[in-house]
Amino acid sequence: MNNNQIIAKIFNEIADALEFLGDNPFKIRAYRTAANVIEGLVEDISVYIQRNEKIYGIGEDLREKIIEFLRTGKIKKHEELLSKIPKGIFEIMNIPYVGPKTAKLLYEHFGVDSIEKLKNILETGALLKIKGFGLKKIENIKKGLELYQKLSQRFPIGEVYNDIINFKNYLSSIDGIEKIEIAGSFRRFKETIGDVDILILSKRDVSDDILKHPRIKEILAKGETKISFLYGLSNNKLIQIDIRVIDEKSWGSALMYFTGSKEHNIQMRDLAIEKGYKLNEYGLFKDEMYIAGKSEEEVFDKLLIQYIPPEIREARGEIELAKQFKIPKLIDFNDIKGDLQVHSRYSDGVMDFWEIEAEALKMNYEYVAITDHSKSLKVAGGMDIEDLLKRNEEIKKFNRNSKVKLLISAEVEILNDGSLDYPDEILKNLDLVLASIHNVKKDEDITQRYLKAMDNPYVDIIAHPTGRLVLSREPYKLNLDELFKKASERKIILEINAHYNRLDLNDLNILKAKQYGVKFSIGTDAHNRNGFYMMIFGVKMARKGLLTKEDVINSLSLIELLEYIKFCREYRIKQFASSNK
Ligand SMILES: [Zn+2]
């Protein structure tokens, strides 16, 4: 959150608290108005304060509080109120249809100070006995609670990706809409997403057409330049979508502004100032004169810097790189020649080889690695050696007449002592060995397990290295620097697992690993036909990690890939031999 958002939130919380305590309505309204004004400011509030500029809607008293915040990072009045009111009450006041007055009644009569208690009291029917609670109101609270629970969450981006793309396709079918772009964290491909910003360019008012969509559950705002609503996702949850209508002249600058990140935008704005311009969502200006803004490219050009791809606009030094024209050509989906983690019926997948080939052809691939689980992973149908050998023969037979080459591979468990789940005689006959850890004891540090496993010369790839699951499981305890260092020394490839629940390695870890000189593979971990499309998520993560096609082995042709794997294995075997002399 930037200053404007934080201060607006604080002011709203103060207003909620005052209302809960039954304070003066004018005072309460002053806080709410100010919060609204601040949220709508184009520039950071500190800029107005520095320029000593009057802000319409904010009086002296609240201006003092803003200055206090900018100086100390908090507001004393806010802290005081927070200490007076149970924390859960603020959450309850935020539920649609509840608000401070109802929250107060609920607290006074039933001691409701948490969502849990509210749920319980709604079930008992006791509310009806209280003045001010009719059937209608209770229904509304229930509805509000449902909305709140569906909304107060972020999603793994991949979980909502197709829904959003489908909605974008719906927009493009509406007559009169000339341009559509999904901005915000979606365009930057942040691994989680809270809401969606869509920009449109349209010659006529299309709001009614947009709002006809059957998945729109609740309209929050409908104005000339902005439409907001709650949209029903395939996972039965709701996400807020804001659609903004943009002028042609401002299309590029608005797209930059709403793509963010906030920190990146602040740095871009500073760069513009440095060069004698002013940059905001309406365009690039010199002394109030419009200079550029129709397209993003135009704005970057005028600022004399390289175009910055949206995925890397995270204020991680990309503007410096752009100034020196040193942003590399990032890997693109079209560079990908195959998928390097797919599971078949031989373990816990549901596809036979023909189905895998059919999907691979749709993706224009040359090859797919069949990476069924090894014997110890019983829960995932791990193959014993007999099954594995039988499967390998089947793959060989299949490859004789196939358009897509299936690589004889396996996702082999790294056991507790760091040894591999198959003996070397078996591993050496696989085209590609993925090694991974699925079972970790509580608080176990798995660094040594990895390091030991990486001494095996047949380990080509470490799959989903950190084991994290987006929003649901923390990464394993692990010294990543040691992993990256050893991977680089041993020419062991690290996977970018493209499954939306994993995205592992993630962008930050990719950036770090690349500094060690590590190479990467991308695998979707597909277990069924719907899994293949997730390659795009892996590519997006790779782009966020500043990878080029040279960093990613899936961009090699089949022959190049097999040669590269062979080269790395021989390198490791030699290394092993010399260290044992
Ligand atoms: Zn796995």
C-alpha cells in the first residue's frame, strides 16, 4: 500500500471507531470525506504536503494528522482508538450491510467481537428479539457475511486466470469497445491477486452491455468512467473487477499507471521529473503541455529509456536497466519447445501417451518428459522398478510412430538420507531424471538432503525446489544459497514448476539463482489434459525473473536438449571421478 491508501484506511478506521463509540457525526463525516479525497489523489499525498498545497476536503486538523503520519508512520488518535475497541469489531464493521451502528448493537447485546461469534448468533435466531433487527436486516447481514468471506481473500493468480481471460473475451465481443487491457497485478503476473483492473477504450457508453454478463453478482459502482462489480469465479468465489473507461490520448499512460506497481510508478514519475516532465495517468506533460500518452511505447521513448515489460515493473532496478538499454530479451511462450514435467497413468496422472501427445501438439511442442513418480511415493502411485521398466518399453514403442517425442523420465524421490529412490543402473538409462522431495518432517531442514542427492551424477533437475504452495504452504526450511551454489557447480538444473499452486521457483528465487549461474527448466506438472496450458504461468515467472531463452532448457530443440543433458552428466561424472582420486 502507498501512503494514500494507508492514510485513507486509517481515517476510515478512525471514523468507524468514532461511530462505534457514538461520537459527533460531523467529525465522523470529516474523516470519511478526507479518506475518500485521499484515495482519489493522483499523486502521493506527501507531494501535496511538501508543496504546501491546500487539498480540497481536508481541514487543518486532519492535515496535521497526515503530517504526523508522514513523519512518524502512525497517528496517535488512531492508536488510542484501536486500544479501546476489540480488534474483531473492526472486521465486523467492514462486513457489507453491517457497519458501526449494527456492530455496536451486536457487541452490547451479545458480546459479538469476532466473525465466529457473529456466525453463531445468527444461527440461534436470538437477534430477532432485539429492537432494530428485523428479518430483512438479518438476511442482509447473512448475505453480507457471505460476500465478506468470499471477498476477503487473495487467489493464486492461476486459479482465476482463465475466468479473467474469458471475461476479457466477452468484453471484446461488445460492439464499440476498441481496446481492452487487463492491468494491475494480473498484467504484472503477481503470484496472488486480490482484484482485477481492466481498462477499455470505447466510442460509446457500453456499461449496460458489460453489466449484462450473467456472472456479475453485485454492482458496486456505475459511472461514466468507472464500473465496479463482484464477479462470480469458477471456484464459486467472488472477485472485484473495476473497469475504467480511458481516453485515446491517455491510453498508454493510464495503462502504465494502472499496471503499477505503485513503487515502480513512483520511480517512473521521479524519472520524468528529472527529465523536466510530469507523468501521471493522463499523460506525459511539459509545463502542462501534453507530450505523449497514447501508447506506453511512446512514453518510454520520450523519456529516452528502453520499454519495460509489465512483468518486471516491480521497482527492483528495472528502470536503471532501462536507462542503459540493458533489459535482456525475455523468454517468450513461443520459445518453449516442450514440457519437462508431465505425469501419465503409470503413476498418479490420468492420461495415456496418445492424450499427452495430442495436448503437446496443440502447444506446438517437440517433446514432453514423462515424469511419473518413483516407488516410495505410494500416495501418488509411485512405480516400482518393474512398472518403470515396463513403462519405459511402452514409451519407446510409442515414440517409433509419434509426432512428439516422449522423454523417458521420472520424478524420483530424494529419500530421508539424501539417496535416490532408484539405483544408479536404473537412473542412468532415463533420458531425464527429476529429483524432488515430497515428505518433510516438521521443522526439518532439507538442505543436506538436497546437497547429498546432488552428488548423484544422474540427477539432472531438482523439481519444485522450495516445496511451497501459493497461499497454503510455506517453503521448506532450506538454505537456498547453498542449493543454488551447488546446482551451479554441478550443472544441475532447477525447475520452475508452472502449476499455479506451486510457481516454484518463484520470481525472486529465480533472480537469485540466476546470479549463481544456474539454468532452469519449466514443467507444468500436468496430471491431466487441463494441465498443459499452465506453461504460460511458468514462462511468466521466468520473465519476472528476467530470464532469456538461453537460461531455460525447454527452449532447446530435442537434439540440443538431449546433448545438453548428456554433456552435464558427463561433466558431473568427471567431477566425481576427480574428487575421488
Ligand atoms: Zn512433485
